[in-house]
Amino acid sequence: MKRYPHCLLCFLDDDFQSDLRAAAQHSAPRHEKALTAYAQLFQKALSGLGSVSSCAHHKLENEHFTWWVDETLKLIQSQPTQEIFDGMTEAYSTSIAGRFGESFERVKSLMLKLGIDKTRSERLGKVLFFRGRKGRLLREDLYHIPFSKRHCISNQRYSVTGQPLLYLGLSILDVACELGAEPKAVDDYSFCSYFLKDSATTRVLDLGNSLYDSLWNNIRPIAGAGSQLKHMAEAGGLPAISRQTVIERLKIFVIAAVCSFRRRMVTAQDSFAPEYVLPQTMAHWARETAFDGILYTSTRIDSEHWRMSGDLQLNRYRENLALFTKYVSHEEKDHDESLLAKFEISPPIQAADVKEISDDVIVEYRKQIVQGLQAQSLTELGQRAAIDVDVAFDGLVYSQLDLPDVPYYQTTCGKIQRYLQLLFMMSRLIDA
Ligand SMILES: [Zn+2]
């Protein structure tokens, strides 16, 4: 184990959980045994955690944030997560024994018992998504794989062979890694941005790290702004409503964790992947339960080299959105046009099309957007494109031993992303 977790924030870190899964896989060649080993490592690490106030990485001066994190830890330690691990492991074992219907029913009854069918992601709105493909391409070429080309669809984590999904990434780096490209050599790839026009009407199962996200991006700034969180305490610690949210997010954290094992063996024939059985069953269940798609964390980014500088950052640059397509057999259409119509899709660009943009220019556009727009929604869009995205990627760096870290925006992927963000902001000005 490269890291040892001291506090809840260490434990919830995506890289730490990824290390735990790797250790479990290392200890057991069969995936069902690796699932059991991971559950044990997870419980052991969780029970050994202490207060954030004594963690060298996460120690913060704010007593209210510290209190909140420590109370959240106590609550999490008191929750019975073992039944989720057991339920998912049984569903896996049933599936590899060839009893697919029974495996699906096990997942379904577990999700209903846990109340996962009633959840939805609240984290779709404030972001710009990206998509890419090899070649000099047109916008239409960056839609999902056409219904007439199902034979081109490979075995993916959240999709069964032959089912086209619309895959989007939250960063160009993520998109490049998902395509299997070396992030420094993407000159012959085309990328475009996808903006979800109305996130409120899209219901997505959030298997990302919303537990960490909410502590770091909601609670910490609230405490930092002077909120006396401790005074909200009720008998048993956190306010009841927050306890409920933490418990719901913890369940999802465990489900996402067992769906995020890296593929051990990648073969040229793209054959069966044990690590994809549970995520694919989850995707099947989510589709049957009227979710529009799944938000999840990529396992393909090389986190040894690409990381957030400092320990106190969020890993949203690795998030992916996979949206289900609907196929209507009596129509001749090759794409799910109603799904595509939910997005504003930019023309694709390549690395060679990117022009250098200075910070001054971006600041100036941002100002014009904020000052010039009357419509509240468009103002929000402009702010989101210019500010939130900058903040989210601010600390991302490419790091190599003995060399200075390279900020993301100076890498090829970062430059492409920044330019697409600028084009998106400019389109807001034109619309106004
Ligand atoms: Zn810590």
C-alpha cells in the first residue's frame, strides 16, 4: 500500500480506494475472491481511521469543518456496509455460474432495499462535457456509434456489447485515456464539447464520488465562510437530514467501489472481463429503472503521472457520463436524435486548430458575459463555463520524477480543453 489513510478524507480519496482494489486483486487471482478481500481491506481501513485534526495531510484549522468530518466518520463507521459487499459478491458469483436472470434479480432487490432506485445525480449542471475520436471529423462523426454499426461496439465497463451509449468525459484528458490514446499524442484526434441544455430533466445514477465531493466542495466552503456547523448538532451528531444524505451516499460509494476494479487482463480479442460483470449488471438495472445514464469515475487515467497537486483537491477531471440510447425499430434513424437534441454540440477541433489564449482574454470574455447578458440562465452558463471549469482543473498537473510538474493547461489535452471552453464562452456572447 502506497498510502496509509489517517482520516475520512484520506479514506474517501479515489486513488486510495484504487490502491485498495489493486491490493485485493494482487492477493486473489479470482475476481470473486478479490471482491471479498477488498471488503475486508475496506472495513479494516475504515475502522482504523482517526480525527481529521490529527491527519498530516488534511489537518485544517476550521473547527466546524473538523467536527463535521469527524461526525461523518462516526456515522459511516456505524453503518452495516458488509451486506452490500455480500449482495454484490453473490450477484457476481451467480452470474459467472451462468444464472444471469438470478444475478440480475439479486442486484435489483438489493438496489430496491437500499433505495438506490429513488436517487438522482445533482452534479450534471455545472459542467461542460467532451467527446473525441481519431481522425479529422465532422460533428456528426462524434455522435454515439450509429445503430447500423453495432458490430463496432466493444465490451465496455457500463455497456454490454452491441448497445450504443453516448460516452462523455469531464476533461479532454479523460476522453483521451478512455479512447486508449497517449495523452501527449492526440494530434490526429478530433474533440468537441457537449453542453447539457437542461440538466433537471435528465435523471442519472451517480456512481461518482459524491461523498467526498460534498464534504470538500459544499461543507468546507460553508464552514470557511463562518457557518457555525457545530451548533446544528442534534442528539447523535449531524442533523437528521445530513445523516440521511451521508448514509445514502455511503451505499452508493460501496456500489461504485465494487464496480471500479481495473481490468486485470486486456486481450486483443476484447474478450470477457470479470471486472465488468457487476457494472454491466448495474447498467442493465439502471436502464430498466428509467435512469437516463450513469455518472462514474474513470479507471483508465494513469494516476501516477496525472494528479491534483496538493492533497486537498477533487478528482472530477476523471468523471464520465454514459447515457443510454433508445432504439425505435420501425424508424430508419441511425442515432437517438432526441438524446442528441438535449445537447449543444460544438464543431470538432484538433490540436493544430488551437490558438494560444492568454488569461487576460479569458477574464475579458468572462466580464463581457457577466455584464452583457440579460437572461439569467445564459449568465449562469457563461459563469459556469468560465469560472467553475477553471476552478475544477486548477490543480491538475502532469508530474514526472525529478522534473517540475506541468500544469494541465500547458499540456496538449489541456490546451484543447481550454480552447473548447473559450469557444463555448464565445458562443454565449453571440447568443446574447
Ligand atoms: Zn487525511
